[in-house]
Amino acid sequence: MTQPSRPPRPRVLSGIQPTADSFHLGNYLGAVRQWVAMQDTHDAFYCVVDLHAITVPYDPALLRRRTRIAAAQLFAAGLDPERCTVFVQSHVAEHTELAWVLGCLTGFGEASRMIQFKDKSAKGGAEQASVGLFTYPVLQAADILLYQANQVPVGEDQRQHLELTRDLAQRFNHRFGQVFTVPGPYILADVAKINDLQDPAAKMSKSSSSPQGIVDVLDESGVIRKKIARAVTDAGTDIRADEAAKPGVTNLLRIYSALAGVSVAELEASHGNVGYGTFKRELAELVVDTFAPVRERTEKMLADETELDRLLAQGASRASRVARETMALVRDRIGLLLPLPAG
Ligand code: AQP
């Protein structure tokens, strides 16, 4: 008897930069945890976006090391190479080729409006910012459109870049005929922006948070406990969400809620009067219980680089099959003369 055929799963693509020695709690809750869940419901492609990481000053040996650390953490967090495709962006050359094509469809003014470029270039002085940092969102659009992704699970900071991706897909399709799927964002409101523990008005960020403001996935358990114990809280003693009056406590409530799988309202009811100390101690144990196994598995994976590189080569080969197909169509549609096979 033949099995009833199942409709194809929607495609998902997302990426993460190898810009630090560890992912942080914001990356984990805002992105990676969704990636793990979506590998069972979607045809999922996830990449370590090393070409994005070179848009700011960096050290080559460290980049190579961090690319492996990032990949190891993804597998350790639960991505299964049999259930999804994990690869390194630079292993699939079509990303940069499509980025050039899309760059030629992007207005200079349009690219100039990207907030992340304004923020990041302001840090080092706008004159020093690279053209690569300026065109970063175009490369990101290429990452997504190459795979015909329907959805892109990301944190709130990426919403504007996704809007640009959608605009570019529609512009291309309008001008050259239907080629690209127009992707939608997949942003979970409660974890879309995890904030810095020391500066609860700012996003927890690899490059701009102080070490005390950021909880790393690979932090030792003792370090995690200390950082959470020292997290900035607010006046008063009650545990309740209030973005304006109590941004520190609100941030901790969101993290607790996401890790424990209970709503913020339930937490306010059960923990409203326990005091900041008790609340933070409980939260620290939740984070430790989540991250300690990921840290152990990451260390194991990093101890066998040959196997890690093999998994990434397998991912790149699967990703390349899809990317080549899209790029062949793009080259044809935009009017490039296709070369005859050599010989
Ligand atoms: N604080 C955050 N809360 C929720 N989601 C977050 N993400 C990042 N920070 C938070 C999401 O994590 C994914 C991967 O991020 P990225 O490596 O591409 O870089 P980013 O968004 O620029 O994050 P960082 O930490 O600020 O990195 P740097 O400092 O290197 O630029 C994305 O889906 C992002 O939304």
C-alpha cells in the first residue's frame, strides 16, 4: 500500500555570525532555540555567516576558530545534521554572486536607511566603516533568497533587513519574472529582544555588551550565577513586568518565562513577592541547567575537528545543490551569456 504523500514542508533559513567565542543568551532565545524547534516542522537551512563577520575588523585565525565554535554550538544546542542542513556561508560561493546581483537592484538611499549600519558604523566612526558593512543587508538578502526560504527566524534587530529582503525579492520578480519566494519574518515577541544585564535598555550584543552584561552559552556555571546575581534590578522589591519603570526586572522575567515555559503573568502571580535575590537564584539555575549540557557537547565536538568539518562539508554539499539551482535561474533571467561547457 502506498503512503499518502505529505505536502512539502515550508523552507526556513537563518544565520549567525562567528563574531565571538560563544553565542549569548539573546542569540540562544531569539534565534537558535527556534531553529532547533523548526528542524522538525520545516525544511531547514542554517548557516554560520563568516562572510558577514569580516565586515568589521577581525583576526583571520580567530575567525576560523570561531567559525568552528559557532558550528559546534549549533550542533550542541540540538541541530541534527540528519534533520536539517547546517553549513558555513563561504562554502557556498553562490551567496556572494547573488549578493552582487541584488546589490545592483538596491538603491543607495535604501541601503543608507539601515539602522544596524548606522549603529555599527557610528561606533568606529562612519568614515572607517567598510563598504562590506554597508552592503551587509544585501548579502543577508542573498543568503535567504538563494534557498527560497518561506520563513526566517530571527530577533527583532533583523526586522528591517528582512523588509529589505522582501522588497528585493519582489523587485526582482517584477522585473525579471517569478524566481524568488518572498520570505516572512518569524519573530517571537517575548524573546525578540533580550537585553543587557547591566544596561537593560540596550540589546544584549556580542560586540557591544560588557562581559558582565552578557550571559554566554559557554560560560562556566559559576560565572553564569555571578552575572545573574549582579544583574541590574530596579527600585522597589516586587517582581513585575513594567518596561518603563522596571526594565531590569522585566528583562529577567522574560528570560525566566522563556526558559521555564510559563507566562510572565503566571510568574508575576507566583513570584511577585519572593524578592530579587530568590528570583535571581532560581533564574540562574534555569540558565545553568540549559547551558551546561550545551557547553559539554560543544567541547566534545570541538575536540574532534575532523568530524566537525565533515559535518559542515556534508551541509555545504546539500546547500550547494539548492543554491546552484536558484543561481542558474537568476543568471539566465538577468541576461548573462551562459558559458559553453569547456572542452
Ligand atoms: N539580544 C538579542 N535578543 C534576541 N535575539 C538576538 N539576536 C542577537 N541578539 C539578540 C539574534 O541572534 C541571531 C544571530 O545574531 P548575529 O550573530 O547575526 O548578530 P547580531 O544580531 O548582530 O547579534 P549581536 O550579538 O549583536 O552580534 P554582533 O555584536 O556580532 O553584531 C539573529 O537572529 C539576531 O536577531
